[in-house]
Amino acid sequence: MLSVFSDESYMRQALNEAKAAADADEVPVGAVVVVNDKVIARAHNQVELLTDVTAHAEILAITAACNALGTKYLDDCTLYVTLEPCVMCAGALEHCHIKKVVWACDDPKNGFQRFGNLLHPKTEVVCGVLKDECLELLTGFFKNKR
């Protein structure tokens, strides 16, 4: 039985956000921010809707989480995101001192890892949670675009 407080259960919520992005014809990336076993923010890509290249799921989730907590630091929080963050998002995660980042799929083309570790030195990283399901959503989305 899946624990309600597991990385997999929170990634499922991020995947639901990614599906909402796909339904809105956005690149299907979703994110949730969790603190003390409670989701305090959820978001999906809204680049097309907002005509804003910075409206990535991670950025929107960070902003919502900071507003929910009334702080600029998320040092007790975990971000769950369906795709490895880009350099811009990694920079925002570094600046907010996020405690942990969990992502499903690596992004060899646009992910931050190709530039080294851009996250805060204390940030824990977990990769590959629900990788196959998230990758299927992403590849299906782009296949339909071509």
C-alpha cells in the first residue's frame, strides 16, 4: 500500500499538475511543494497562458509556497517536479534554500545538471520517482506536436 506521505504519492500530485498543463496545451510539467507532510503549493507550466517564459511549474510553485509561509526561504520544504529543473529554476531553488528536490525525469537537453550542481549545498536530491509515467506524458505531448 502506498503511504500518503511518500515521495511517490507527492510525485503523483505533481503528475496530476503536469496533466493539467498538457490539457491546457502547455509543456506537461507539474510541481508541488510539501512541508511537514502537507502540500502548501501546486503549479504547472503556464508559459503559453501568461506569455511569460519564466512561468515554469517550479517558479510558480516556489512563489506560491513562499506566499503561503510568508517567507523567502523554503529550507524545510521539498519540491516534487515531473522534470529536472532548468538552470533558471535551479537558481531560484538555490536562492530559496529548498531542503529537498525530487524529480521524475532527467532533462539532458535543458536540465541544470549538465552545468554541475547549481542547487544550495544542503539541498538533497532524489531522481527517478515515477520516471516512466512522467516520461510517457512528456514524450506523448511532443509526439502529438510533431
